[in-house]
Amino acid sequence: MVVVAVANRTITQLSLLPTDLAKWFGVNWSIDLPVFVIFLGGTIFGVLVGFVWEWLREYKHRAEVTHKSRELRKLESELSELKGEKYQDKDDVLAMLEEVR
């Protein structure tokens, strides 16, 4: 990064709009920056947009995992209740041996 910064330290003008369009709108916003700052800023902006885009794209998968985990907990509690009902009539020692299998 240091080599890229030293090699691209030339000052350049970054404008919001092209010159002709800026005259037409009456807005001439521009700033003078070294080229490496523009490259670095664009790279950071692109990475951030990519992260947000991917997070939004994976929302349906995260929602499905949440739904499935809730369903799994519900079924596990139901299974433990059913096992408890099954062993109410039996001896406690036999019930524990059955659970081990």
C-alpha cells in the first residue's frame, strides 16, 4: 500500500458532476485529492457495498435457519414429554436403561 501511495501521489480533481452538466445545474462541487486516496476510498466503498449486499442476499437463509431451530427446540421438548409419559408406569431403573439405549 505504501508503494502504491508513493507512486500515485499526484493531486487530481474529483468532481461530483462533469463540467458541462455542473454549469447547467449551477453546482460545481469538486475536491483536489491524491490519486491513491481516490483508489483507496473507492476500494473501501466497494467492499462495504459488497458486504451489505451479501448480508441482504442471505437474509432468507438466516430466517430459515431461525425458523428451523425454533421448530427443532419445540420437537425436542415434545419428544422429552412423550418419553416422560412412556416411562411413568415403569420402574425408574428400567426407564434410565431404556434412555441409554
